[in-house]
Amino acid sequence: MVLFVAIGRRNHDEGTAIDGIAIVAAPFLIALAIAWLTSRAWRTPGSWRTSVIVWLITVFGGLELRHFVFDRGTATPFVIVATLVLGAFIVGGRSVLNMRLKR
């Protein structure tokens, strides 16, 4: 997630300073922690169902926090990209890990 933020800030010429990256990533990291707690993800961290729940809570919670708490924009392209990238990282990453562990 932090890597995604760093790449996005670099591509938009916003710099790669740690504080700037932290400000952009913070709402999604907070939402990720909430997702893990509410879904009890540690019980079945590799399950597909848990992955989807964590992804959805992280996306929607992160966007809500970003907009209402951090007072940052949530333009439609940002929402689309954040949803897809977080899905790839959270759900896709766990799927790849599960395939490797089953081998």
C-alpha cells in the first residue's frame, strides 16, 4: 500500500518525501487495521472470504477517512485506481501466497 502511494505521488510530481507518503497512506492504513480487527483476519488470514472483506473495508473505510477526516479529495479516477490496486494487493497477494503455500 505504501509502495502504491509512493509511486502515485511520484507520477503526479508530488514528491516522495516520507511525510507526504504517510499523509496519503494513513487513511488506508487505519482502515486496514480496522478491517483486520472487525473481520478477525488473523483467524483465517489466507481465506478468500477474509481477503475480500479486508479489501472492501480498507477501500471504503480509507476513502471515507480520506474525505471526511483527512480532508483530501476523492476524485472518481482515484477511487477506481485505489479500489483496483488495493484489490490486487490484498486479494491477489493472498491468492498468490496461498498457491505457493499449497505447493
